[in-house]
Amino acid sequence: MVVCGVSGRRRHAAAALAIDGRLVAAAEQSPLSRTLDSDVRSHRLPMAAIDACLSAAGLTGRDISYVIRAEGYAVTLEHSEATRPLHEFGGKAVRGRRISRLAAYAQLAKAAGARAVLVADGPAAMFVTSSAELIDLGRIRGLLALTCRLAAQLGLAHDDSGGALAALEQLAAGAGSNGHDWFEALSSPNDGGAEDEAEFDRALADAAAEAGAPLGDVTAPLVRRERVVAGVANAFLQVVARHIGELAAAHGPEVMLSGAVFGSPDLVSRVRRVAGQAYAVAPCPSTPAAALGAALAYGSPVPEAVPADLALGPLVSEADAKAVLENCRLDYIYEPRWPRLLERVSRVLERGKLVAWFQGRAEFGHPFVGSRSFLCDPSHRYARDNINVFLLRRALPTPIPLSLAPDRGDCVDISAMSPLTLTRAAVGAEWRDRVRACLDGQGYAHAHVARDGAGPLADLLALHDRRTGVPGLANLPLCGPDDVAAVSPRDAIRAAYASSADALVIHRFIVMKDYWQMRDEAPAQS
């Protein structure tokens, strides 16, 4: 049986396919339509994403048995018949069903092995016990709504709680306790609601008075205002983490966190500290991931329903890549021997260059498999500047994801790491100088350990580690600061040449902006 799961609208629209309860393909609509605001209204499906999934799985629309849409935030695990007419694929009518987005996230966590799940996404949250009992988390739901309000008050353009929490974490980075707990009243165990909103408004008014300017007024270059803003963000995040952590702790160590709210490694780290437990995080904690859960929602999950990586998108052939390079009139080097190609790329990275890396199937939600990535050696002195300032045009202290070589779990505490997610982990003192660009002021990194044999990036990480002693690479999505992720070779060329990248590697083709740099390289024969 083939089940197509779809979720989201506009920029968050996505689709996934499951065959007999196992995920085989997934794709997001925005990268395929090449817009951040793809218009997928309630009566339409993300057809570009569905077509990409069918192509990747070698199927046609007539093979689809059910279309399950994840929408709404109802606290329920029940399915319902779709109110819209049946979907047509190749002249075949396909049944449609609906589930709550919370139910889709819970199903994804269950398929990943969770017994109990704490789900939080958008303005809603619920807890699913090991006996499938549902608990509506009204207090946390209220705090998530306040999260979006706080982001707006601080001048952050985020309309969902997951993105707002991640942005607040960036504001709070490096903010210590300043002796003022702005949201102390929200920490008390009450029913929330209007009482929390009143305390929230009162705290923001007090903070604005302390700052001497509106908190969202970025035109006021006041050091005091910036300090207060960081303190406000930090205090609110502590409140959110405390309520989530205490709830999870009350249900034991087998709880898994699921939903876009837990896409921030810093928030997950806060929750773990409060609870005293290294809770696992469900695969791909992002808004489009509801499509994965929707595809798995019909029937019971099978063993290994979620693959070891989420490179489930379209695959581009080497011939197609070559045709695009030649159509764009780009000079390239073709390296037929894979070990020699990896050595060439490692030498470029060793010199502090930024490499656009395009290999294998497209990733879903950028789970750091490294099939569509910007890569950089984090030991280089100016790597952080090159990535945050020149490539992504964002604040210098913003965390940079770190992918570690398969045998380099000794660099960090791997006991707290979840597969397919980033984890805020302490880096051993002896390794810090070699991954300096990815570290924060406390010696922590947003890290991920590649699986041995997991694909081209794992091979490159292992070789670069052997050659240079650098245990990992900075790994970011292959896209510009205001663009969507690359899916095709033409997208990759656009991303590389519209950015500060120095080289582009597609399959076994190497393109250098300074062509003679690569010609001058003479890797050892192997």
C-alpha cells in the first residue's frame, strides 16, 4: 500500500511517500517551486513535492492508495475523512483523509521507537503516554502563543513558535543572569490564560522602562537596551524550558520530544538540564516533518519505518549534471576516481575555502547527511566570518552546525545525541581549537556525528580527518540567506555563484571560481 502524506501550506508545504509503512521518499514544495512563499491553499496539494516523491520512488500517481493531510492542531490521534472531493491522480480517484499535525508528529516519533511523546508545534502541545492516553498541555500552549508575541515585540519576524524560539535563543546567546527574573510570575504553577498574559505584558513594560527605549527599536544603539533584550529572551526561554522539562520529568526517561518547537538544540539542552534526562528528539524536528508522520499514519509502523538518513528527495544523474554545467558554459574538472576527488576537495577545504557540495539524493529538512551543503573547515581562523558574515549575512555569533567524522564521537558527549537532529554538546578541550568556528563562548557546538558508510559526506569527513586531524566540517544548507535549498544542479550553480563559495562539487565534477587553483593542485596518486 502506498500512502502519500502532505502537510503545510505556502513555505512549509511538503509531501512524503510510505510503502507498506516504510518511508521511501520526501520532498518540500518551496525548493522545487523556487520560492519561499509557494501558494498551496487548503483545496490544493503540493503537486511539485508529490511528483518529486513519485519520481524518487519510481512510482506514478495511480500507485497511490491514500492521501493523508496533516493540518490543524486538534489534540487527537484520530483520522477523519477529508471534506474535499477525492484527489485525482492519472485519472484515478484516491481517497483522502485528515489528521492533526500533532498526531502526525506523534506518529513520526512512535515510528522512531518512542513509547511516550511530548509534542509541541505552532500554538499547540500535547503529551501521548505509553498507553496512548492524550494530555492537553494548556499551560505550555499558552506559553507558545506568548513566544510569538515576544518575538514580535523584540522585532523578530517569526509567525510560528518553533522559529520564534530559535530566534530568541540567538538573542539570548551569551546572556547570563543579571539579577532580574523578568518572568518570575510565569514560573508559578497556575492555569495560565489571562493571568499569564497580564504578567507577560507587565514584564515587558518593566523591561522597556529599564532599557530606556522600546525593546523592538533596533535603531536605538543602546548597550543597555541590547543587554535587557538578551536578558528578557533568556528569562522567557528559561520559563518555557522549565515547564516542558518538569512535565517530561514527571513521566520518566522514555519520553521523546517531537515537533518544530524542538528544532532548536539550545532549547532542547535547556529542557534536558531542567529534567535531568537526555531526552531523545524525533527525526527532523521542523514544520515540514508533519508530512513524514502523515505518510506513516495509516496502519502500524514497521521496524525501521524511518530510514537511517532522510536523503529521500530526487536523484540527479551524472549525465544531467554534466549537461547543466556545459549549458552554463562553466569550466570543470572531471575526477573519475572517488578517493582522488575526496582528496582534492579536502585540500581546498584545508586552505580555508568554502565548498558547495552536491551529491546523491536531495535531503528533507537538511538532516545533515550532506547531500546539499556548504562545507568549510572549522579550524580556519576566518571560517566563522566567512560563513556568518560573508555567506549568510547574519550575526557573527550565530551557531554554525558541525558534522563530525564517523569515528570522532570522542570529541563530544555522544550519549545525549539523537540521530537526524543537531545536539548542543560540549566539545572536549583538546579538540576545541580544531573546530573553533563552530563553538560558542562556553565551548559547546551544535553537533552531529555522521554514520560510517552513510554516504559521500561521511567519506569526505573521514578522509579530511585522516589528512588534517580536523574531526569535522561546518555543514550548512546549500542556499543563500534569502533563498530556498538547492535541489537541482542549476540551483546549486545559482547558490554557489551568488555567494562567497570558492568551489562547487557536483558528483565528480569540480568547478572553481578561480579555475587555476584547482589545476595547481597535485594530489598524490592513489
